[in-house]
Amino acid sequence: MVRVEFPGRGSTDGVVRRWLPSPSEDVARLELSAVPGGVDPAVLASRSPLPGRVVRVFGYPGKPSRPQGAWVEAVVRGHVDGGLVQLDSRSALQVQRGYSGSPVWDDTSGRVVGVVAMAGVSTLDSYAVPVEVLAELTADWRSTDPVVLHLPGLRCGSGLPLPGFGDDVRADLVVVAGDLTEHGLRSEFAEAFGVLAGIAERLGLARDRVAVVPGTRDVNLKACAAYFLAAEAEEREPVPPYWPKWQAYKEAFDRFYEGFEVEFTRDEPWTLYEHPELGVAVAGVNSTVGVSHLDTRGVGVARPPAQRVEECRARGWLVLGVAHGLEADRSCDAWFRDLQDAAVVAVRRGVAQRDEVSREPGGFFERVVEATVVARPEATVTPAEGYLRITERLPGGGVDSWAVGTLDGEVTAAVVDRFAAEVHTRFASGDPSARSELVYSGAPAPEELIERARRRGVRLRSWIDYRGLIDLRRYEEALRERLATDAIYPAELYVQQRFRHLPGVDALAQVLDWLGSSTAQFLMVLGDFGRGKSFLLRQVARELTGMTPLLVDMRRLEKAPSLDQLLVQVLVDQGVDVVDVTKLRYMISSGRVVLLFDGFDELELRVGYDNAADYLTTLLDVISGEAKVVLTSRTQHFQSTRQVLTALGRDVASLSASKLVELEDFTGGQILEFLHRHYGGDAARARARVELLHEVHDLLGLSGNPRMLSFIADLDEDRLREVQCREGAISAAELYRELVTHWLLGESKRQEHSRGLPSFDRDERLRVCTELAMQLWDTTAETIQEKDLGDAVKVLSRLSEREYSLEQAVHAVGSGTLLVRRDNGFGFVHQSVLEWLVANEAAEVLRQGGDIGDISARIMSPLMVDFFCDLAGHERSLAWASTLLFTKKAATTTRQNALQMFIRLDGQAPLNLSGFHLRGLILDGVDLRNANLSMADLREASLMGNDLTGAVLTGSRWAGAELIEVIGAEARPELAGAKIRHKYRNIRRFLGTTENDR
């Protein structure tokens, strides 16, 4: 017999029933004859906590002496030899003699995770018997009849009343067999698990004593359908069981069981609740595996492995199986039989009745009381009839007292007047300066009502504001309205975007998935101009749920000296009256507010590349806790991808959730989808425009850029047809002029800042682009280095007058023209743009009577030839080409370009090339039937597949010319010095076939 003392509660007798005498454990089970009143038994955890968990131990230390006892915090380090768990003290006190035998308490789970066995003497480490050993001690001493409270589906979101039970109900476990929600929405799950949290608190149960499984209504059918659409768009098959349908359930599940060892994961979409202190395990069967938007009655289950359940049974535990829809899904029953365990009982629905349900009255009032007590620990909070009386000691002496009223709903003028008359006047009658507060849970009060209350001496406070947060609902409403009416980025035009590193994955869906996690997230979205970064960010703001998107358009802001001032400026501009930076920081770190920074390169437009990482570090300062930050920037803002990674690596290396996303151009399928949306769903018109893009001088290549595609989509079809037919008022060159002018004008306006440096205008940007294009054309390089950008911007005048440094000018050009960042420098958005710029410059030189020999010293593409001829004028171009072709000293490449222009512009059939110096030129495929080649010099020329039938060759020279598969070359004495080959005829001869065989 052992006497057990409970300080302040009395004493009782106990008997030792079992002892584990191991030297390292040395623990015994003591059964009490009675439990004194006011003493609640502690609950054992199901397993030892993971390393790093902070726990607490209560004891009576001797050094220094604490006769009343003291708590010590310790950190779990893990198991050591002998099976004990190492604890390292981290308080001013340490675990020592006087703590041996004390339970180790885990605040997160509200359970005992061990008992101190060995305390340190002069060191911080101590050792505890793990909870698994304690469970073994009690294995043969448990109630065989645990009380299970089974509730029907809550169906939150249906408008139906919630299940209820009497005040006298006591239970060891609560089980809900699915259908927590009506539609599987995040808001519905938040309400459902909130109800379950209240039930657990009311019954005095830890949250893992509440067992739930998903039901048919908990499957988000819209999310499932969206997953199928995304897979179809990316040409991949959806993967069963279609995980996104459970994403909202999973997120709410994780939040509810945070700190407990209960999981529902992609690879194990089932749950096993283990309760060693009860000798009970609940096997949560997921019977919604086969459910989807295609088949709401689909059959399929996911269940805990039979081995895990068998292990529980082997310990002598009672095993309860719970699933939704057992009556309709016999596969669940088959699983229960497979266990071959008579202790397994299927808990079915229908025990509780909905007409017994009622919401607990006064819930909002009690929440206000709790918040007040926590916020003002030194004050006296006295609940009265419908309000609180707050009494607080003043710093300089004296006491202040005021009323806090509560309203669970929308606040109205009548409510304000009644509270002022019935409550506030009691306090104001003795103190005219007394202030009262009225806390409400509904929508934000209008400004006129706030002013009305203020005049009556009452301060209206939303529940969000009263809890110490910033009420951003007005901002949210304004943002929703702004996004809904956004003509530049309308939601109906958004097309799924691709990004590097994760091919086949929709960028929007992936960003939303990352932001939905419970850890800090930093996402850097990079892309060349027009790639759709801003559109993506606005779509994120539209579809983000459960969090407030704080969208910061950096182009519209001045450079803020600190991140806090930057965010305050945004909120104040959107009508938020008072912004407490500390509260805002908390809301960011807790994941309530997501920061969406659009255009990082815009805000720091004037600082140059070298400072990019420094400004990035400023934004990274906010990353802590569960903070979420998405930042978009043009790739050109950074000198290289390495600079981005360096900045991220230095400051975000500790954040495993940091991501770098690089958007890519549209594919053909995305171009078609965009046009389909742009033309209001007119599929035929969209297909016709795509076909036309294929036919018009590489216009399809430019259409891969979403912003350029938007402009091209608005071009009149008849104008494009004119380009296609080469006979209308608009040429390919003029079309490109429109594209280039439109783009550079937009860039000029984009970089205009009211207080910033004056933006370069369209013509200045065109001049720099032309200079860069000429450099690339001369060197045949594909990219230009940053140092060469500096040489190019020197063509701009008045840099010093505009207070531009050379570096700032380089940055403005690099991020605001037709250049894009390549891996090894800068290049133009498309080769055709470079060719237009060079052709435009050459045409201007020719019009001024200058020499374009240097420009024509490189072979022009057919498209560039078209550009030059149209820009310089057909008559002038033909005269230049003809003159060159009569000139023997002109370079071969220059004469080749001249020949292309002559053939393009001559317009006569047959061709008259008489007397032309064509030596060494390529005439492959040129139609020479009946052509006049008299006196022409065709030595060393190349002809393949031509037809010389009827051609006049009098006096022409062909020595060294190579003629392959040329028709009409037989019996032509002028061709005596030429090399004539019939490649295919030789092949036919080798195969033994003849012309007749064909």
C-alpha cells in the first residue's frame, strides 16, 4: 500500500500492480483506490515525439530551491542506448534531482510523452522513459468498453443545422463518418473542423480523439474537373485517384491535427488513429477513391494496411473501422472481413438525429471575452448582460473603465443607437470622456456609420480588428472589383502558361499549390517582356482562397526606403485608413496575407543591374513563419540567371520552399486557345487567324509572345491578307513597322514615372535597337554583351541633362526595348525583328544616297529582302540591284543579295539577265525558261533544278559552273566548260531503271 498526496487536492491510497525493474527504466504502475475531486488524469501519447519538439517537466528542484515547484522546458533530442529519450534543458533551471519520476508534458498534443528517469547533476541533459514503455505497463489495464460518440455528417455549407448532443454526454472518442461538407470547399472545411474543435474542447478531448474520414460530399468535384482540364491541355493523362479532389480536405485536416501524429497523404490517403491509453485504434477507411466529377458513385477504397491493424490487435486493442457509405459500397465490408479480427466493428451513419442539433449560444460573446483576456492580461474583464466591463490600471495611477459590446452579425444604425443609449451612457454619465467599443462579426461598417458611432462616443471595431489584426476586407473588395473590370488582363483571356523545369505543369495551378502549403514560400517568377508575368500574378490574386492577396504594382510606386513603407503606401492608396506595421508583419508571417510583387524591375528601374540582389534582399526580409511572397521580374533585370540564384542562395538557402519559375513562350496550342478566347469563343475565326499567321512572313514566330500575339490578333484580317498576297496597300515591312512602333511606344509609357528619370521616347529606343541590330549583323553574333550595350546607348543625347548615368541608361534599354535575356547575353525577341531593323537602316541609307555595301555584305533572308525592297522603294531597290549586277568588282555576297532583289522586283517573264556579272552566285531554282542570259558571266555559278529551255545563252560564260538536274542543258555549246550532273539519273542507272520504268 502506498500513500499518494495531491497538493491542495487531498490524498488517496494506491497499490503497485506491475513493475518493470530494468535499470534504465525502473517504472511501476500504481492503481489508486480513488481519485480526489478536481484531479483529471493525464493522457498518454501514442508514440514518442520527434527530435526537436519542445516539452515541459514539473518538479521540485533543490538548486536553487523551489518549495512550490517549477517548470523546466526541454528539447527532445532522440533515443539513446537502452531505449531512453534524451532531453536537453533550455530554461534557466534544468532538470535535476527533484524531477525524477515527473511526467514529460507535450503542450502541442496535450499529452504525456514520457517519465523522467535520470536527471543531470551539472549538465543540461536528462533522460526519460518513453511513452511506449508506459503504454506497455497499462496494456492489461484498460476499460474494455470505451465510449464512442458517433456524429452524422456535418454537411457544412448545406444550410442544414449541425448535429448536437446533451450537456451530460461524455465520450472517449468522437467519430464522424464522412460528409463533413456539402461541396468540399475550403470555407466549408474550415467551418466543419472548427465545429469539431469546439466539440473536442467541450468534451475535454485532445483533437486526435476525433476521428474523421472523407465522404462523397467532401470530394471537391470542381477541383477534380479542373485537374482533368489541366491534364488535357498539357496532353497528359489524369492520374487516379485524382488527388486535387481531396486538396481542400487535406489542408483542413493538417491544420486540425497539427502537432498530432495523424496523417492523410498522397501515398497513404487513409488514417489510423492509435490510442494506447484506451487500448483502441480507429482505422479510417477512405471510400471516396473512385469518386470523381465523372462518377459521383465511383467505387474504390484506401485503407490502412492489414499488417498495421493486426499489430494493434496483437497488443490486445479494440479496433474500430470507420468508413462513409458502407451500405452502398460492399468493398468496405470485404476489407473488414479480410482482417479476420472479431474486434473490428464498422461504425455506421445514422446514430444521431439532425433535429437534436443546435449551435451553442453566446459563442461570439465568449470569443470576444477570451480575446480580451489574452490581449489585456493586467485588466479585469467582467462579462455583463450583452457586453464586457473592462477595468485597467493606468500607468501613472488611477483606473480606467469602459464597455465592450458584442454583435454577432451586421452592424446597423439601430444597433449603434441602442448600444449607445443602453450601455455607453452608463459609463459616460460619470465620465463624459469615456469611450466604449462595439465589436461586430459582420461585413465592414460603412464610413457614415463609423462616423455616426464616433459622434455617440462609440468606436466600431470589426472582430478582425479587435483581435489585433488589420481588417483588409474593404481592400479585398476593391481588389476583386478592380480585377473583375481589368480590361488589360481580363480573366476570360487567361491561358494556362508553361514554365521551365516542370514541363506539362500549369504555372498558375503550381503557384497556387505552393502558396497553399503551411510553410514559408518565396516564388520568383521570371520572364522576358510580354511573357504574361503580370497576367499570371493577377490570376493568382483572383483564385487565391483563404488568404488575402496584397497585389503591389511596382510600376505605380515610388522607390520606398523600406518594405514596410512600400506596403503601407499600397494599403493607404486602396482606402485602408490605419495600417499598423507590426500587425501587418504578423499577418504576413502567419500566412494570412500573401505578398504579390509585380514588376520588381519596374520599381528599381533606375538603380542598374549591380543593385538587383541588394533590393531583392530587402524583400526577403519578410520571409519567416508561414509567409508567402511571389515576385515577378523581367529576366533582363538581372545580369544572368546566376545573379538571381546567388541572391536567392544567400538569403533563402535555409528556405527549402523557395522556387525560381521562368515562363516560356506560347506553343501552337496556346496560341490557338488565346485566339479562341480573344475572339469570344469563335473557333473558326481563331483557326483561320492561325492559318494566316502561318502564311505571313514568320508572323507565327512572333505570336509565341503573348503580348505580341494580343496586338497581332487585333490587326485587320484584310491588311494581313494584303501582306500575304503582296499586292495591297500594306507590305510585310509596314506590318513590322506597326509591331515595332507599337511595342516601343508601350515600353516608353511603361517606364514613365512622375518623380523618376524621364523615359526614353519611342524614337530613341528605336535608334538604340537599330544600333544594336547593326552590331549583331556586322559580327554575325546571336547575342550582344552588356558592355556593348553601353556603347550602343551612347547614341542617345542629353543623358547627363536627364541625370542618367551610363549604367542606368543601359538598364532602361536592356529591360525596355525589343531585347530579351539569353544565356550568354542579350538578343532580339525574334530574328525577323533584327532583320527588319537592319533592312530599315539600309533603306534609309540608300534613300539618302549612301553606300550600303557593308550592310549587304551578309546574305539576306527572303523576308529581309522583302523588308528592304518595300522600305527603300521598289524602283530605287531595282536600280541599286541592277547597277551592282553589272559591276564586276562588287563582292559576291553583295551581288547575291542584289540578284535576290532583282528577281523579286523585275516582274518580267522571262527574266532579262543579259550582261549581268553573276560569277559565283547561286541561282538554284530560279525560273530561267526563255530567259535572256546573253553576255552574262556565270562562271563558277551554281544551278540546281533549273530549266534552261528556250534560254538565250549567246556570249555567256559558264566555265566552272555547276549544273545539277538542270533541264535544257543538252546540246548547248555555251555550256562546254560547265560541270553538268544528273544525280538522280545516276541513281536510276545504278538501280537498273529507266525513264520509262517510272
